[in-house]
Amino acid sequence: MAISRLNVHLEKTFFVPSDFASAHGELQRQACLSGADGVIDIEETNSSYLETRIYNLSATGIHYLDEAAKNEK
């Protein structure tokens, strides 16, 4: 079950690029804070403006449902 929308936005100078490795930790932190058990549908976007590199990582936080508990309801 989807429980949260996660977003990491990084802006750095032209000489210091951003990538998945630099944003992944923050994405995991946001997922934990929202109570998510996992992350799906990760989307990456890269752009630049003058000497600024912009990196955005968006994803959906999910919570796993226990089938036994679900059937008891």
C-alpha cells in the first residue's frame, strides 16, 4: 500500500555533480520517517542552469500488509 511521496532535490555547482548515490541516503531517511517499509517507482531527473546542476529524485514509499492480519478483518 502506498503511504508517502518522497522527493530529494539537490543543487550543486558545475564542478560537483549530484547523482543517485548522493541522494539515496536522504531518500531512505525520508522513507523511514514516513513509516514506509520500502521504496518503489524511483524517478530521476537532471537539469542545469548556468553553473548549477540540479538533480531530483522522486519515489513512492510503501507499507507491506500482513496477509494474515488482512484476512482477519
